[in-house]
Amino acid sequence: MKEGIRIAALASGPIRRGRPHARALLVCIVGNSKGVEGVLSTYVEVDGADSTKRIAGMMAKSRFMDQVRVIALNGIAVAGLNIVDVNGLGKRLGAEILIVTRHRPRSALLSESVRKFADAAGVDASGKLKIIAAQGRYRRTAGFYAWSSFSWKETELIVPYAAKLLRLSHMIASGVSVGESRGRI
């Protein structure tokens, strides 16, 4: 991949529970190796099933979509247990997907949480469980665990910058949602 490719890094803000039909802010930072080019946002249901549709809709309407080659996420769950269908999202948008996390993903624990939530809410979790099961192996690089839909060599080159964009998107989502962000890039 070229050095100047555009990455869209998405992160959700804090969850405010206790409200019916709670939603969380989802912020997308679009940038390349030279800097940030734009910010997009939408809302997703807390513990819902609309993240893939909302991300695809937000990106499709964006002036950046024709230029974005990589969609970066900090895990496959946003806004609690709202699972992103990363393979479906990549196909819908014609972009590669990169997932970057600080800690080793625990798919079994995520699956168990989805099952428990679904049982308590009386909803079907089979779709979310299939998405979780379809995840490939994560590998360690540059201090992070990463999974991507493109080559490992390219992944290693992109992870450091994508991680910074992901952190920035999380800070903005937190700052807007609760008035102040925490941490640093």
C-alpha cells in the first residue's frame, strides 16, 4: 500500500446507560501519513445491531469515501455489544479492514457476553456470534494486536499510524459525549 493512503479510523464514545434506546456517538477520523483530513460522526445503538449499517451509510455519504482505502476499528464491538460485520463492511465500502487493539482479543469472552445479553433481552444472537466466529487470528505488531483483510507486511506498516488515528477518534468521541476526554495520543 502507498504511504499516502487514506485511513478512516472509527471509535465509539462512552456509553450512557439507563435511558431507553440508548445511543453512543461514533466518531470517524479520516487521515493519511501527512495528517488529519476530516471528521465524521453518527450514532449507534448501545448493545444494538446497527453499527455496520450506520458506518456504511456515514461513509457512503462522505466526500472522503472515494479516497479511503482502509477502515480501522478498535475491536469488532462498538457501543457495548454492537458487533461490526467487518467482512460485510469491507465488501459494502470496497475498502480493506484493519482492527487494532492494545490487548489480545478474547473472542470466547465476547461470545459469552453476547449470549448472556441476548438471553436476558430475549433476542437472537446468532448473527453476532457468526461474525465473532468468522474473525481470523490476531497477530502482534508495533505493541498492538492486529487483524486485517490485507497482507501482513502492509498491516505492519499501517498499524502505528492507524493506532494514533483510532486514539484521536476515541478522544473526540469522549470529549463530545461527556465534556472532557481522558488520556493522550
